[in-house]
Amino acid sequence: MEVEMKMFFSVFLTLLWICSASASPDQIECMVVNLEYINCTWNGNGTLSENLSFKSSYKSSDSPQTVECASYLYVGALRVGCVVPYSEEKLMRFEDFFAWLYRDDIIIAKQEYKPLKSRVKLYPPKNVSLLLRDPELWIYWNISSNIKFTCQDREVRYRINSKQWNDQGRIMENGFNVPFPNAQRLYEFQVRVRMSSNCGQSELWSDWSEPVFWGSMKKLNDTEPRPQTSTGLMVLYTIGAAVVLIMLTCLLIHSE
């Protein structure tokens, strides 16, 4: 019985070592960054402890144009991603895209996008600014991508005094206004964009822009402390009152 238990324990440890040594990434995640390049990453679960080889291809999974990664992304000495060349002039986002991870020429993970257009992620809007045109507060921004105006979906969100966000979807231009803003409230605005259905809609929004603020959270009410009168002024007021009282007394005596 003891021998059998030892054998079982030995087999269990061996299987545990094999499983831990062969830990693989859950999946490959790829996106077209700002219509400039493709960024593919893996090891999202953080369990990988070895370097894997990455290959990709356009058009078909058995394409002879499959290429190995020429520009890996690293965390320390560990490969965690790859930068794949992309051409917007060739409209490569409308093609199918395939990606594989290899360990010793054995495929351990694969991903395909048919087509790639749904994976475009633009940079967040920049130069976000505010302009008060009484009675409206306007917010304006620029897009850092060379995409057509009609290819942009825009979304604005704002909140007042750090409370719940108000989302304003499908803005038709690079501007938005809030009517009759209250200067005694603090307004916070953010904007994000994505490729619209006019030019091949993406499922990925950009990150939110840096917030911009207008107004103030200061409230004027009766509970605020009143300015305190200085001690010197109090002394002067007392002396003045005493002098006036003496003068009135003298006048009263003189009149009698």
C-alpha cells in the first residue's frame, strides 16, 4: 500500500510539473492602432514563463506569405507581443488576418479576424478645449488620425460636481455644447472616437481623452463663515462710540 501511494504521489508531481511548464496564453489579441500598425499581445493571464514564436498572415490561414515577427514586445526578457506592419493605403483592415503562437514549431494558440476592420483602435482625441458662448458652453477637440470626417463616431460624456456621468452618443461633429451652464458647478468633460460604419465600423473605441474642467464647486450660502473683524478695528469702534457718548452727554448738560 505504501509503495502504491509513493508511485501515485510521484506520478501526480510529474503531471503537475508538466502542466505548469506548458502553461499557455489564453488567446492572442490583435488591433490596428490608429491605422498605423498592428499590435498583437498574449499572456493576458500572466501564466506564461517562456518565449514563444509569433507568426501572422493576411488573406488566408494557409497563405505562403506567413511571416514570423520581426519586432517583438517584451516585459523584461519575456516576449508578450508583436508589432506587425500595416498599410492603410492598401486598406489592409478589410482583409482577413491570422495569427499563431508556436512552441518548438507546434501551434499552441491561434487567432483570426474576418475581416480585421472591427479591430481598429484610434488614439484618443487631443487638444480638447472649452469656450463659453453665452448662453452655451462649447467643447471642441481634434482627432490625431488622418481619417475622413465622415469616418468618425464620436462620444462625449460629462458630469457635474463629480457625480454620475452623462453620456452623449453619436455626436455628428467635433464639437458639443451644454446650454445655460452654472458657473458655481464644476463641469468635467471627456471625448472618445472610433471608426464609423461609413468606413468599416470598429468595435473598439479609443481611450477617453484627458478631462477638461469648467466652473467651480464653491457654493455661496449662509452657512459659510463670515469675515472676522480685526481686534484693532474693534478697539477703534469702542473708542469712537465712547467719544460720541461723551459728546452727547456734554451737549445734554450744556442745553440744560
